[in-house]
Amino acid sequence: MRTKFWLRAAVLAIVALGVLVSGPAVASAKDGGKKVLKVRATEKQSEFIDLGTPGPSLGDELVISERLFLRGRQVGESGVVCVVTQAMPPYDVLTFHCVATLDLGKGQITLQGLIEVQGMDDPGPFRVAITGGTGAFRCACGEAVVRQVSAGPPARSVYKLRIDTCKKNKNKRDKD
């Protein structure tokens, strides 16, 4: 039973990381010189891999795929892998290290961060880093704030990204 509890909590946390961007088609606004993007995500598949000791323990993995939507239209997909990095009795709090790749057609965006889940009903917000990208997103950096709006199934979330193109690094990258 405790494994199912943490599976649901982990899915909530990982959905928070998984789908944080939908590309240039997303509604945007300026916030202190950074572009703010919002998108909705719907979980497509998820699997909790219970390694080692039964129940939450170091090294357990959560793998998730999601669909990204804007105004009801699918604009991309994501793949997320999270590993439990801290699970101490009584398991009311778990820490995951998550890495996500968002495929948006015109390029990909990568995300990474530690997510601390405090119980099954923890909707966030969760903060993670935008660590880079390819194609149209090759100079992306910044952070994302994610809040779950429905535990599902399927789980659904709303994401707010503050993207900076990291211009100081752009010139260096363009010369390489």
C-alpha cells in the first residue's frame, strides 16, 4: 500500500517536471526581460520501478511520458526519468532527481532538478532548471514553476516558465 502511495506522489512530482514548455506557439508575456510561457500537460504513460528494498528506497525510478497541449491542441511530447535520491522512514518526504527532454518539433528543451514530494497530495509548486536545448531552443535557460491541477488519471498540470535566452552564452556558442 505504501508503494502505491508513493507511486502516486512521485507521479505528481514528476508530472510537475516533465512537461514544462510547448515552444513558440505558447502564449507568452514579458516578465523583467524574460519570456514567460504557459502550457498544459497530460500524462500519457508512467511506470514506477521498485528496485532493491520493497517500497520507496534509494535508486527506485519513475519513468513518464506526457503530451503537451496549448488551447486544446497537442504541440509536443516529453520524456522524464526520476531517481529517488532520499527516502528515509517514515517516508513522508521523498526526494527525486529528475531529468526531462521536451520534444517540441522545432527543437528540444532539457530540464533538471531535485523535487521534494511531501505526501501524496502535494500539488507543488515545484521549481526546476531549464538546462539547455537544441534547434530553436539551443540557448534556452531559466526556470519553470509547475503546479498540478488534477491527480487524474491521467494527471494534469499547468506550467509557467521564465525563459532567458542567455545572450552572453549565445555569442560564444555561435562562434563554436
